[in-house]
Amino acid sequence: MFIKQLKKIILLLHRYLGFVLSLLFVIWFISGFVMMYVSYPTMKYHQRLQQLPAVNMDQCHLSAKQAITAAQLTDTVTIIRLGMLLNRPIYRIVTQKNKHLAVFADNGELLPEVDTALASQIAQAFVGGRSRPASVEKLTQIDQWMAAHRSQGYLPQVYRFKMDDLEKTYVYVSIYTGEVVQMLNARQRFLAWLGPVPHWIYPTVLIRNRPLWSQVVIWVSLIGVIMSLTGIVMGFIRYKRKKKQSIAFSPYKKPWFRYHHYTGFVFGIFIFTWILSGLFSMSPVDFGPDSGKILEEHKRLSGGPLNTSAFTLSPAQAWNVFKPLLTVKEIQLIQVLGKPYYLAYQDYHHTRLLAADQADGLPFDIFSSNALTEQIQTFQPGQAIQDTVVMNSYDNYYYSRTYEKRLPVLRIRMNNPEKSWYYIDLKTGQLALKHEKGSRIERWLYHGLHSLDFGFLVYKRPLWDTVMWLLLFGGLLVSITGLVLTGKWIKRKAKKISS
């Protein structure tokens, strides 16, 4: 009797949860196809570098220390970048309290809030003069395309320009630093509405309330997991074989029920793991490592707060050293192991370093791994290093399907209880990634199960595409048959009510 009641409960759970989520599952699988090739349109650092003009430091007369003094800053400075604002060199500074400001490097003038006229010139220059602003709006809260910039200090005030080009480009200019922080065209917006926006349940009304959006995704995913699991159980309960027949037999006589049973039987496990991995993308369980500890390790690797007094070599001198080697788009002031360096970018992968406390220093490509390894050892006193390796190719944890992550990196594996793994970007000397036992498990639970980012598969295109298409198509078939059954059920109920 108990088993019979349990089966009934499982059946009702699957049926009614399916009625609620069948359309969303169809949307999830269709958008999943799109997301294989389209990401959320956020202008990344290397994309911004491509649009920037080469810097000209001939008129850079102020040191970083003088710029901070001119800005009357009392908060700790965490980031200093040196670039151009139209034809003038400018320091762009970020403080520990995430305040963004800019100081002209030619005369020490603090950049006031950028007005519409200046922002319009910046937007036009960023697109190479190929188009002009057709309209402008001053945003005081995030719109659909600024969600990724929520915590980056550019908001609450950004200008959004609609350009007069055929691509219907949007260009976003920060009021505080006078730089373009986002750019996207109509095609990117359209594809985002087909892919990331529905897939992540990411409409503006939700993403403006991050905690609410997070809870919505977690609970919808959890309900989807329960629905998938009950469907798998029901598939086995309903599974039968005819005597002297080896082919699986469904008891359902009606075609759509039978289609749903068969497709669910074949692809049910994939659907369950796919939705479960989507749930883990929201980190409902804290797998670590501790974010506060990582921040502290970042500081220790740099050698403490950025000491601008140590930059005795002027930016103009550094630029003259870099010029024969790179088309310099931006120069960052960084500190590694307590020593100051200029880091020049041509693009994300073409960089050079220069010691900023030496008048006769030579530019170099990467930091030595020995000193960095010794510093990481101090993070784990009393714990031995298991091994170190300079990686010139990706492993299963530091990787990128689009090859965007920089190489080489220094990987240091510790023999501590947490089994910590550190990945240090040798082109910047910064901690690029840290993993522990828990976070490595989470990596497989999320990316492994959701995107099939397995090393033996993900770089073997089009094999990865073929496998993903097959599984997503199977999941879509199950979802469509479930949606049809939902429609038929609603139609029957409506007919009963009307009669």
C-alpha cells in the first residue's frame, strides 16, 4: 500500500511540476544551443584595448604619487592605469572603497564629472569616428546590458549613447573616468535575447535586484531537479518488457505520452545532470576557497598596498622603453613582491614589464617563477609544496574554451589539508586562480556537467559540438513532448469547465 501511494505521489509531482516548468525547459534547451556560440555581451578588457588609440606620454609630467596628491585621496589605492582621454594622458584610479576617479597626467587636474558634450566626443572617438551619437540617456541604474558592471564602480551614473550607424551600436561612457565601459550592437542584443537572457532568467526587472534574481534561479532550478528526478523514477516504474521481446515497451497507448516516455527514458539522466549543474552555477553550497583569504593572499603576493613613492622611473621614460617593442594602448602600475613595475599592454596577450625603480632597467616578458613560489610557500607555513610547473597549455582547472586566458601560468600545488592549487599569471605576477578540493568538485559539478568542459572533448571541435547538439536536441524533444502534454491537459480542463 505504501509503495503504491509513493508511486502516486511521484507521478503527481512529476506531472504538476512538468505543467509548471515544461515551457521554461523548452526555452532553456533552445537558448542552450545559442549559448554554445554566443556569450552575454560584456565588453571585456582585451576588447576595449582593441578600440583604444596608442598612448602618447610626451606630455605626461606627473608621477603617480603626484596624481594621488592632486586628487587629495585618503583611501588606499588598489589600481592605477595610465591611458588617454582624447589627446591628453590621464591616470585612472580605483580605491579600496571601489571609488573610480581620473587625474590628468599633464597638469594634475582632477577630471570633473564628464558632461554630455565630452562624453559624446569620447564615444565617437572610441568607434574610430565611423558614427556619431544619435541620442543619449543618462543612466542612474543598470539597464539590461550593464549587469556585469554592477560592482565595478562605474554606476550609478553612465551615459548610454545610441550611435547613428547601421549596426545600431550602444556606447556607454563612465561619468567618473571618461572611458567607454560597454559597447554592443543590435546583433549582439538580439542574440543575447535568444541565448543568455532567457537561459539565465535575466530580464532587467530581476537583475536590478540581485538577491531576488539569485533566489528565483535557485528555486526554479531546484524544482526542475525534482521534476527531472521524479521523471526518471516514473520512467523506470512504467518500463515493461513483453515476453520473448528484448525491445523496451511503454504502457502508454496515446502517442504523445509514449513519445515523452521514450525520449525521457533515453535523455532523462542528461536532463537531470544538466539542470542540477545549472543549480550549482548559483553556488547554493559554499565549496570554497574563502574569498577573504584569497583577497589577503593577493595582497601578500603584491607585497602590501600599492606604494606609488617607489615608482621613481617616470611613466614617460617607461613609455620610451616600451615604444620600440609594442604599440602601447595602456600602462598599468603594479606591485609584485613589494617591488614596483610598469605593465604595458598592446592587447591582452602582448605585454611587457619594466622595473619602475631602476633608471637602466630592461623590459621583460614574464616574472621568474622561483620568487613567486617562495612567496606562495609563506601562505601555507609548515605545509610542503607537492609540485610546481610552468604551464604553457591549459589543464582541467585553468582553461578557456575560447583561449582567452593568458599563458604561461605558474601552477603550485600544496600538500595541505585543503589541497590548495595556486595559478599565477607570469605576465602580471598576479594570482589568477585558486582552487581547493571543494572548488575542484564544484568545477566538475557545474562546468563539467553543464558544458561538457572535459579536456578530452572540449578542444576537439566539431566533436564537442556534435555531442552537445545531440544531448541538447534530446533534452529539447523531451521538453517539447512534455509541453504538448501540458497543452492537452489545459485544453481538457478548459473543456470540462466550459461544459
